[in-house]
Amino acid sequence: MTTTTNIARPSIDTSIFFCCDIQEKFRAPMHFFDAIIKSASFLFQVASVVSIPIIITEQVPDKLGSTVSELQETITQIKSKPNGDQLVQVFGKTKFSMLTEEVKHSLQSIDAEGKRKNVVLFGIETHVCILQTAFDLVDSGYNVHIICDGVCSINQDDRMIALRRLEQTGRVYLTTAESVVFQFLGSSTHPSFRELSTLVRTRKRVPSGLVSQ
């Protein structure tokens, strides 16, 4: 008997970006923080081109600071677009998971028809907020795509074991920033291919710690 498996394929129309706690206070202690900023910046630019909504959280921002300055310029650009306030929203939080009550209400507003069931998740820390957010999202019926070159932890061991734990979870998929963008495109005939492929080609990459250098 042949069995079929439903593959969760993220697309522009079915996806939403979750950016978790990429804040100034974490810059010094976090391993590969620069790589995570580069990946987040790249994904923000992609979202701006194809109008994918972004939800950003900040952990106790009055103590840990706001989202890093490198991302603020793109956030401002997106907010200046028509419906920009719907395309990018920033929420403070105290719990580790991003799926707070405020974020749940925002999801209902952004996606009233319930079509955006693929969450592209990146930020910090992999073994704490990213892991707990992914679990909560799966429990709420979402597919979760972890950007492996877009997550980090203070300790690399915690990061790598968390990625293995996430890989064991149904409806959680490990990917990279570049891979997910080409999944969005699907073909070189896509209307946004030239603009997004230019972003890929000009993207500045730094070591992410995923492989030995």
C-alpha cells in the first residue's frame, strides 16, 4: 500500500515571519549574533518586496533594549508602505514563547481567513524562546520553519541540541534563509524572481556556526 505525506511548503501567500528578541542587550554574549542579524535583515528585505507580514517580539524591552539598530531601518521602510502597520508589528513580552495573547490577537487580525499557516521563525535563543515558540505554534495548528542560520544561543551546545529536538517535533522543519526564499519563488518566471535573486546574490554572509569553518 502506498502512503502519502503532506509536505508543508511555505509560500508567499501562506507564510508569516516571526522574529524573536533580536535585541541590543544580547549582542555581546550571543554566539554568532552577527550572522543572525544578517539573516534577519535579509528576510526583512524579502518580506518588504513580497509583503509577507512580520511579527517581532522584544523580551522585557525596558530592561533588555529594543530590536537592534541594523533592523530598524528596514522596519521603518516596511511601515511606510501601504498597510505597513499590518505588515510589521512589534510586541513586548515577558514569557519566553512569542505566542502571547497580544500576538494571538494580531494573528487573527492579519490573517482573518486563516491562510497563513506557515510560520518562518528566527531569532534567539534557540533552546529557550525559539523552541517554546515552535511548540506553541505547532499546538495551535501551524507549520514552523526554523531558519537555522537565523537562530543562535549563548552556548553553541544548547543551540545545536535544540535544533535536534525541534527536528524531532512533527510540523517543525529545519531550513535556511536562502532556501526558504527559493521555495517562495518556485520558478525563475516568478514576478519577484529578479528582485529576490538580487537580494540573494548581494547578501552579506558571515559564519553562522552551523558547520566547521
